[in-house]
Amino acid sequence: MTKINGNVGIVIVSHSIDVARGTADMVRQMVGDGVPLAYCGGNPDGGLGTNVQAIMTAIDQAWSDSGVAILVDLGGAETNSEMAVELQPPERRRRIVVCNAPIVEGAVMAATEASGGAPLEDVKRTAEELSPV
Amino acid sequence: METVAVTFDAETLRRLIDAAAGAMISHADELTALDQAIGDGDHGLNMKRGFEAVLAERDQLAAKPLPDALKAIGMTLVMKVGGASGPLYGTLFIALAKELSAAPSQEEFVRAADAAFAAVKARGKSDIGQKTMLDVLKPARDALAAGRDPVAAANAAAEATIPMRAVRGRASFLGERSIGHMDPGARSSALLIAAMHEVLEGS
């Protein structure tokens, strides 16, 4: 268990709680329990959208001293995730990245990289290899 | 607007909050329709949700000095809107809060508008001409600085987003098809400017 806390955490932020949960299920099945993982989706009323408070809670849940990589789906998820990062304490802020990658493939790739103990920048780069330039 | 400082007492703040929230709530359907054309169709509902939350705290907000009230409004929008417009409008209000004193002069307003524009631009990683709220904020700021009517400038600027092609946000997925529709964020910005300007002019 000590190893888990050393690995980079993964946060999945979708407009839809179903997409977020499904993506997290895929990560767990394909990568296992070796990485801290949390997800959120939906606006503050429970409809489609994203929610800064929920993203902050997910960051707390997946927190690791090695940092946290956030995977997002569409525009508002990215903007709200960046806002959630800025609302973190300064010592945490520089250890959180929002990955420019497709959410499902990016989460699986990032978690795979993280489960091997890779540092945050490698986790981000691996996820972003999936993005069109 | 004259160069004399506006007094932001609790009554003025209450009226400003009522006007801003009223504009967003009464135009929610229109904003949603604009967003359905080129976005994901939630802008009106999101702004309504955010400003209903602001309205629910109106009296506590109005009791605060202007900068504290603006900061609190910004945080409420960040937390409650539930779309990209939450951090964008939240950032706008928080940036204004940092620049304005409790009794700001016209020069302070212009300086604060500059700071707010820069903050929203950074938050959205966007710029002028990309069919966003920035296309309204800048002309409104320039009109204010030049002593012209910021409401007329904002409305004309919102209209001017119609022929623009979106390169940010969900509308950018539409490419050329985003042309021919007013940007919903530009429209909500113009509505907020008009609502608040009316209160300040009348006070």
C-alpha cells in the first residue's frame, strides 16, 4: 500500500457522471488498484456539466505527493479544472496538471504510466501522445 | 458617466445584484437558444443557476464593501454555474474586486476593466476576434474610457460577433458553421453591462 501513495493520482472530469464513472471503471479493470483514482461529472444540479467543488473533492481523493493528472472531456471541464487547480493551496498547485488528451484513452494511458511509478511530467506526456498535434 | 465617484452603498449593491440577476434570469431562454445554435445549449440555464445563487445571498453580499462583494459574487459564480462561463465570469468579478476600491473613480473603473479583460483572456486562453465575451468587454471598456456610452458599444459589439468564426470552446468544433450566430457569451456580457449601467446611471 505504501507504493500506491507514491504513484501519481488520476482525476477524471466529464460533463457526464456516467462517462466519468465508466472511464474510471475501465482504468481500474485495465490498470488495477495501483494508482489513486477519483472521478466526477455533472453540474451542481446534477445535470450535464462540470462543477468546480466536485473537481476539488476529486483532487483531494486522488491526492498523491507525486501529484495528480486530470483528464477532461470538453471545454468547460478544462476551464473548471484549471479553476479548481488555482483554488488549491500553492504547494499543491504546481503538482497538478490538466492533460490535453482524449478522456478515456488518456486516462488509461496516464494510469498505466503512473502505476509504474513514473513522475508527473511523464504521465502527462504519455497521455498527450494520443492528442492530434 | 460623470467623473465623480459612485457610492456603492448597500442599497446600490442590492439594486446592482437585482439588475444583473434579473437580466440573466429573464434572458435565460434567449441565451440558451443562442447556445443551442453554436454551443452545447446550456449557457442560459448555467447563468440563471449562477445568478439565482447570487440572488439568494443578495443581502449578505450587499452589506459588504464593493471589493468584497465582487469577490464573493465571483466565487459563487465559479462554484454554481457548472460550465466554462462559471470560471470566466467568476474570474471577471474577482479581477474587478482586486482593482476597485469601495468608492471607485471613473479612472479606477477603466483600470479595473483592463484587469478584468486580461484575466478573462488568460482564463479562456482566447483573444479579440474569436467570437467570445472578450469581443464585448473590450469595446465596452474603450467606450467607458473615452466617455462614450458603454451599453451601445457592448450591444454593437455583441452584434458584431455574428459574422465571426469561433475558434474557442465548443463552437469551434463547428468551424465555418459557427458563422451567422451571435456568441452567447458576448450576448450575456452585453446584457450584464446594460443592466448594471442602468442602475449606476440612475443612482
